[in-house]
Amino acid sequence: MDHKHHQLHKPKVSLSKFTYRKLLHKRYVIELIRRVEPVFRSESNVVEVEIPKNGAITICGDLHGQYSELLTIFKLNGYPTATSAYFFTGDYVDRGYYSIEVLITLMAWKCLHPNTVHLIRGNHENRQVHKLHG
């Protein structure tokens, strides 16, 4: 596996880079978007979520670009796995300074665990709200 693909399969790499204020090269972000798009397109508008057998689900809402809050959620509940599901209810951007970092991290986890990481669109992922609030 080449270096580019190796980094995309390790969301913890992006976590550590963002935590220490380092940037991912744009080619990694573009590749991540290419990989996550078909995953999202394959999902229905209405997502049915099953709690993994002998597992748990963490429901998270309104991160609003607060990357430190996302890290705290993972610190308290562990990273997503096949038995530790996450359901994010949208509003990933706005207000906080780290909206892109939040989105990239969540997309990386979605690629790694498409059946246990669930991302739905909130009102801040709406074109009209985005125009109004930036």
C-alpha cells in the first residue's frame, strides 16, 4: 500500500495532525472526498441505524466546527469501531474555527467504518443557511 492510501486508512493520523495544528496535503483531502462520496451516495435519505451486537452507539449533535469537542467525544467514548457506533446529527460547520478539520475527520471515519459511523445533514449543511451564516 502506498503512502497516500496508508494515511487515508488511519483517521488517527489526521487527528494527530490537526491536534498539533499541522495541515494535511490537499491531495489527501481530495482522495478522501473521492472515497467517501460513493459511500454517501449509496445511503438512503433516511438512515436506519442498528446498534452493533454487544456494542454501543454514541449520538452526537451540533459540533459547529468545534474540533476540540470532537476529540473529547472520542476520548470519552473511544474511537469508532465495528462494535462502537457513532451517529452524528449534522451541523458540523459554522461558529468554530475548525469546521474543515471536523468534516475531514468524520469523513475519514465514515470511510473506515461505513456501517457504524453515520452522518446526517443538519440545517447548517443547507445551502440557504450556509449563505446566511457563511
